[in-house]
Amino acid sequence: MGLFRNEESHESRSSSMSYALRWQQEHLRQVAVVGAVAVALIIVTLIWYFTQNSKQVHLVVDGQSQSIETRHSLVNQVLEEQSIALNPEDSISVALNSPIEDGDKIVIVRAVPVKVNVDGATKLHFTTQKSVQKAIAELGITVDKDDKVTPALDSKVEANQEIQIVRVTKHTVQTKDVIPFTVVKTSDDTLLKGNTKVTSEGSEGVIVHNYEKVFEDGVLVSKIWLGKVVEKEAAPKVIAVGTKKPAVVAAATITRKDNSVNISGVATKGGVSFEYKKVLKNVTLTAYSSEEDGIGTRTASGTRVTEGRTIAVDKSVVPLGWWVYIEGIGFRKAEDTGGAIKGNKMDVYYDSLKAAQNFGRKKGRTVYVIGPTKPELN
């Protein structure tokens, strides 16, 4: 038997291919439409996404303001995006992990270095404060009202500024001075004229001077006198002066080899009457000053040299502490001695060396030796 095969005709194959081509063309148009719609949806979705997540933020760094657009949600992400690094001393208006909202403002202040010199030390400090007062307060430094701050506390802080704080302290101190007593003379008709008697011993007073000492960083810079207070009043010494006329007697006069006349009597010089113990004749006078080398301000009797009072004597001729009257000079007190002062020689004190040199040498003077009490005008 033989096999029977159905043979395909050329016409039937052509029909199938035409159908397939028509189907592809129709569906290709549909695919293209669907693809275009999908792309449009993606674009719209992306635009919506970026529109919903984009934020406008105001960024201020050291006073310089700028507006930026960001899609980040945290402050630290925005700073990283803008390549802004913070130092530990810098200040920021919001926390780094704070969320960002549209329209937010971020303020950053950069810390600047300052040097603070205080209490013998120098401190380097980074600060964001605007005034000197607030900058030093960050260091825990307190300033008293008398302390000196340079520049002033209300000055603006600048980078690399040097702030100097000088501690000022004030102390009140006292010194005491002696008030010398005065001598008061009264008339006494029971005493012979020229004789005196102390009826009341005088006493010195005390005066207190108040001073304010000002120290800057422990160094004394000024001393200001505030005033004085009398702590103790001086009491006068009262001397009774005799007014009774004595009987007229002849006085014995003995002239010694040292040209002194050993006679007591009463003399009146410069309107002052006084009793003297003896008279020195032909006394030679010179002068000296504490401005000379080797001459101090303390006398042999322990007092301070004083112009118009102090003279140097031979204490075997005039006892230390006694008053004398020198013709042409006046009343002086024997308070000092000297190696060259022997016999009838005396040295008169002057503050100025020039005045002492101008005094020169004076010879032939008469000196009345009085005693320990200075005569006063009656």
C-alpha cells in the first residue's frame, strides 16, 4: 500500500503569513501607546515626588545668608550636602539631628580665638560671643568693679584679640604722728622777775593719717591721702614767769680760759626774755647738711635733724638737749655732735647743702646757754 500525503498549496501558506503580519502591526501600535502612557506616568510620578520632597532652607553662616534647595530631611544631611563642617566650639541654632521643614532657618556662628591674660596666666579660648564681657564669662572669670579690662567689657570680640585683665585691690592704712605740745607762760608776782616755774607738764598728742594704697596685680601704684583724725589732743605745758622785781645786787663775773662767762642772768633777745646759765664768747660757727656724703638724718641725741633748730656742739660745753641763743642766728637746740666740734665751736644745720656752703665760717659770736626749755614770747 502506499502512503497518501496531503500537500499544502502555496496559496494557503501566503494567507497565514499575511494574518501574522497584520496581528503584529496592530499589537505594536498598542504596545507603543501603552509604553508612552507608562513613561508619562513615570515622569509625572517623579515630578510629584521631587516636588513633594524638595525644601527651601535659609542658611546663615557668620552673618552671610543664602537660600538653598534640598531633599534631605535632617540638619546634618543638609550641612554635609553643602560641605559645611562644624568645629566643637562653633554654635548652631538647631540640633544636628533635627528634622528639616520647608522654610526653616539654620544659623551657624563660627568661634574665633582670643587670648585672655589674667592672674599671671594666658588662656587661649575659642568663643562665639559678641562682647568681651560674655567671652571672659565663658571661662568663669569674674571681674570686680575696680579691675581694669582692656579692651572694655562692652567691646566687640574680634579674632585673635588679646584681652588684658588687671586685678586692682585697695587697702586703707594708717600712720600716726606726734602732735608736739605748746608752752604757755603765765605771770606770777610771787616769783622773782626772770625766774620760772613749771605748773603743768605738757603731753604730746597723736594724729592719725589715713591713706589708701592701690595695687595692680599685686604691685603698689599709688598712695592717696584720705584725711586725718586727732586721736589724742596735746596738753600744753604751763610755765609761771616771775614778775616780782628782785633786789639790786652785784653779780660776780668769772671769765674762764674757754672764753665763757660763768654768770647766770636774764637777757631779752628778739622780744623774748629768758634766763641763761652762762655766756660763751668768741664762738666759731660753721654749717652742715644731710645732703653731704656720710651725714645722716638722725642726730646724736636720737632726734631728726631740723633746719632752724638743730646745732652740733661739744657736749662738754653745752649739754645735749639744751637750748642756746646765738647772736645773729637765734634760738637753737644742741642735738648733735661732730668729730671736729670741740670747745667753742658749733655747727648749724641746713637742709640744703648749698645753703650750708653759703653760710661759710663766722667767728666771734656770743652764745647764751639757756637750758632744756626753750624760751617763748611772753
